[in-house]
Amino acid sequence: MAAKIKKSKIVCVSHREDCDGISSAALIKQAFGGETILTDYPGMMDDMEPLRNDESLKELYICDLGLNKKNECDFVELLTHLRKRSVKISYLDHHDLDRKIINQLKKIKVNVVHDTNECASVQVYDTYKKKLDDHAAFIAACAAITDYMEDRPLGSKLLQIFDRQFALISATVMTYNIVGHQKEPDYLLYLVDELSESKYPHEIPNSYEFAQLQVEKLASVVAKVKKNMKLKKNLGYMEITDSGASGAVNFVLGLSGKDVGVAYKERVDYGVYAVSVRGSKQCKIHLGRLINKITTEVGGSGGGHDKACGASIPKNKITKFLNTLNSSLAK
């Protein structure tokens, strides 16, 4: 008779593309130890699927990974399967989420920590602060800054603990190192480890030097946006070829003079465009919900916050996506 595998593995699955996801993973690692899986929205379910048959899995933490109409049913199905094996699961997120999905997760006894008013890292910190050291508050505050949520009740309270300028430059350096190393998963995991050990960004070797290189790259993007950006009635848009879409989209928004900016870059590995969308303070439409709806209609996926969200769009549907978004913004 085969010996029963002892459940001992703790895993955190978190977003790899920004400071909030990396910081959430670092806080979970500091609180509980275990392994980290970093993923993006297109690869989220593929990266989680191997957990289905991992008999040693004991606890699972999922952070800063919003759902959309395309993957929410598969997500609930996978977590239901794991809960039947008595895997303890916590889902901590701040993206717009259908109340129906929240209820389904709670019904299978998933610990759902969900507040659209605070970034994921702040919610992780607030939930597990008894297991975290004092430095963890700084990591969460930096994440709140980079997610434009440092003015929210919990985020602003954490930021008050620290010198604002110190927090701002630390958050910026973290962001540039994360964005600039997206093709180096081992480095991103290294960042999680370093931050979980209560390191400041300036204590991580070469972090400031690398951030400077990213700043120089972004400065060159401004000129390219001015030259190549295109306009529709209600938005500005541009295809990006030599930098990340998320790094360029704010320039598109600002330079276009429109209330919505869109930047997109080809993801050859998935045959799609990775799309970043940003809205101005004057934009009255919840872009995350709108993008979720439109992407479903064109066979993609997406969603996010009211003024900052992302999407994955099939290459042959990008024109339809842009036209539909433009007309939807007029309503």
C-alpha cells in the first residue's frame, strides 16, 4: 500500500508585472514561508493548473490576480477541486469582481479578502500583520503608491509612518526593476525573497543603477509617443514595439489630450496583444468593467480598476476592440 503523501507545501501565486503583486508575494513569504509562483493574466490559469494534482499542497494564497469573464468559471472550478482535498485557500485581491463569484468562493470556504478601495499588498498586510515585522508596512505602502492608492484609508495610514519622499523613490525604484525584468523570472523571484527579508530597495544590489537605465528608456518613449500616437474621438492609442505597454500608456493618455489612453504590445508567445488602458480623473466610466465586457465580446480577456486596467486581445481583433471602446466611451 502506497504511503500517504504528507501535506506540507505552502504556495503563493501572485501577479508578476507590478509592485503590488511582487510585494504581496513578499509579505506572504515573510508570514508563511513556502514557494512563490509569479504569473500574468494571460498565463494565470496555465500556471495554476499544476497545483490541481499536487498532493503535498497544504495552503494556497492567491494575490493581486483579478478575474474576468473568460477565466472566472475555471478559477472557481480549480479552487473547488483543491478545497475537496482540504487545501486551505486565501484569495486576496482588489480588482472589480462579480458578487456571484465572491459568493461561490465563500460557499466552498475560500477565505476571500476583497476590497476595491485598497491595493492587494495593503490588504495582505492588514490581514496578516500579526505575523509580519514592522518593515512589512513599508513594503505595503510602496505598493499602494505604485497602484495610485496611497490616498485610501489603510494605504494613507501606512504611508504616514514613513518619510513620503523616501517611500516615493523606493516605490519607483521597485517598479522600474520589476517592469525591466519581466523576461527574467528568476530575478523577480529574487526580488520577492529580498523584500521578504525586510530589505529596502536601495539595499538590493544594482537596483538604483538599473532604475536609472529604465528612466533613460522611458524618456526616449516620450518622443516616440509624440510621433506615433494616433487619435480617435474619445481616446488616444499606440502600438508599442520596444518597451512595455504599461510604461508607455500614461504618456499616451497625457499627450493625447483625451480622457482615455491605450497602449498595446504584441505577445508573440500567446498570439495576442497585451493592452494597457488608463483613464484621466475626468473619465467617469469604470474602465475595468467596460474592458471586461468588450474583451469578452472580441474573444479576449481583461478588466481591472476604474481608471487603470489591462487586457489580452487576439491579434486580429485589436481594431474591433479599439473601435468598440471608442464608441462605448461616447455613451
